[in-house]
Amino acid sequence: MTKDVIALTPTMPDLRTLLAGLHAGGPGLGVDTLADGAVVQLCASDGRPLVSVEAPILVQVAGEAVRLLGASAPPGPVWWTEARASTAVAEAGRLAGSFAGRLATVLDGSVWPPDAASTDVVPLAGGVSAAPLPTGTAPAVDVLTDSTAVVIQDRPLVALTSWLADALRSAADSDRVLQIVTPSGARLTLPARAALRGLPNRWVIQDPAHGYYDGLSGAVLHWRNGTFTPVRDGSGTVPVAASFTAAAETGDRQLLLSLRTRHPADEDLVLGGAVETGFRELTGAPPGGWSTAEPVNLPWSVRELTALARSRAPRSTMLTVVGERSRPAIATVRVLRTSAGVEEDITLAVGYGGGEEPPWERIEPLASRLAAEHGLVTLLVSLRAGRGDLTVPARPEAPPVPVFFTLGGRDVVHHRLGDGTGGRAAQAWEQFRRVVGDVQ
């Protein structure tokens, strides 16, 4: 039984259609709103939320629904209405499916996952299996303790959705960690992985045969004192789960660019030029779109991106940028105001299948252009074995191997560190440390 259900429709669900969907549980259920009406909740008679529905968003970026949901999703622009079912009530998953199914039926759309769709009335007959969460808890959170917010995601690809981003912010604001629990076959998008970077936030795999383990390290975990923590043997060692084994080598690789730019903080500043240049040089096309969460729903526009970052200053702004479908490419951009000006921390990943070679001949000209036109401070280019679709499985992944390092500024200096092969990783990292040490 799914926890998340998405209605994908060619037209925007109007108020009448949304109300028809909210009658999926019959007249005995109530309706509430959160976040100034941006989230509508279908509630039991005691007020307990059963299904939370986010306001529909128009995903204007072609291929974005396919990237996140698979080939059954529409390839073109689509209205995305996501419903998240509570895990505390047995019928909640069916309610979410009926809500989405009603929208899709009226608007000639589709439902993801397809087998969740129905138009049946789902009366609330079962009991509640968990205590209610405190008022104001982010809708994505399933379990809340004094130290931890737990989100259960029963979907093959976990993205940094607005639900998840909201849960992450709420957890941080309340001095809690965020832990996402998924089935063993799930994967993360790169923005979701970046958001979870740094313990004690965790990606927790629930394996029916082997219990719980960390999806990035394989460390065996258990639920203790209100959080998932490593299990230690008599010697203090944390065992690695038997299910966390290396995947078969496919030859796929990921080219990773980590760069920082710096600009004077003036009213004529336009951001986004560096990441656009990276996409054009390495994929042959500009970015397809940008957003503050996934799905990426806005067509690419450096001026709109700049306006958003300016409206949030001096707070930082985190953005996700995706490429067109011809070449897997995705970037995260963090815009921050510092004493030196306005800076962009950018990580750009480009995927390559087995037998494909990254365009090494473009790297040095790209670095020179970034330095001349976009205020490049530093650029590190690395290569690692990893899925060509840029998703993150719960399997061991080799660390990236540095290939190029560029120091921007008045006198641009390029350093070739290696060829990106694993056999020379230690030498490449040692050379990188020497270069950085010389700079400092």
C-alpha cells in the first residue's frame, strides 16, 4: 500500500474537482488547511489528518515527471497534485488513491503509481495505530520524538520534494535530526542526497530480512532512545548489513564539478550564469529548468532565479537545476551573501553510460570562461563510477577521483591532477592536497 499518490493532469484541478476528490472518504470526514491554504488535509472525526494534499503545481519542464516517476509518467508539461497518506491509519493509503483517481478521471489524467488509482469511497473503518503528532508538525513527518523527525517514503525514487524540504527545515528549527525510511530497492536523487549529507541525518533502509541499515554507509541500525543509531558489537565495531553489497560494474560514470563564484553585491547582478555555462559546455544545451525543490517546475530563467535569491537575502537560497533529456545533468546551487559579496556554491553532475567518455577537452576552456565571465573562485572536477541516470542506490559507491583543479581570480591557474581512474586515486588526491596547500 503506497503512502504517496500523485495525480498528473493536463489541466489545473479547480476547486470543484478538488472537492470531489476530497469526498473520497464520504461525508463523515472533515477538511482542514495548513500553510495559508497551500496544504489541504482530509481529517477523521477527531481531527486527525489522514491525507495531506499539496496545492497543484504546473511542472513546465519537459521530462521532469518521467525523471522522477518513470516511463509511465507524461513526458510533457503536466499539473502535479501530490497526496501524502498518514501511516497511522490503515485506510489512508486507499483514501489518497481515491482522491488522486477522482482528479485523474475528471481531468483525463493519470495517477502514479498506476495501481493506486480508484474512485471508490473509502470509509474509515479501522483503528488508529499511533498517537497523534503535535499540532504544527510538518505533514511529511510520520514519527516525531524529542530528537528525531522520521519520514517514511514508500517510493522507488526519493526526491527533494517540497514536503521533504519542509520536513528538513522544521526538524532543523526544532533542533531535531531528519531520518528518511525507505524500502531496500529505493534510490535518492542527488539533491535529496545532498540535503541528507552529514550525520546524524540519515537515509534508513528497512530490509525485511535484515532489519535496518544506513543507505549510504551500510551500517546496521536499530531504533533506540527515539532515533536510529548504529548497532555496535562487543568490540565497539559497527557491522555492515549483508544486503549492502557492491552492485555489478556497469561502466557508468558521473562527471562532477564543484565550483564557487563570487560577485560584487550590486543591483545589476544577474545570477545563474555560471551554472548555465556549465550546462551549455558539457551537455550542448542550456538548463531545462530550475526550482527550490523537486519536481523542477520552472523554465530556465536567470532573471527569475536572481529575483528569488534577491528577495530572500541575506538568507541563503538553495536551488535545483536540471538539464534537458538528451544528457542526464543536474545541479544544486546555493546562493549566499557574505562579507566579500554574493557567492554561488554549485555542484553540477553529468551522467555517462558505459563506453562514453566525458569531454575532457572542454574542461580547461570552460574553467577559463567561468573565471573571465562569472567570477570563478575555485573549480574542482572529479570523476566517479556511478549510475548514469545520476540517482543514488543503497549500495557502496566509489569516492570521486579528482581530475582538474582551477584557481580563479586575476591569474587563472589550471592543474591537471590525474585521469580519473580508480587505480590512481590516491596519487590524484595527494596532488590535490599539495596544490591546495601551496595556494594557502
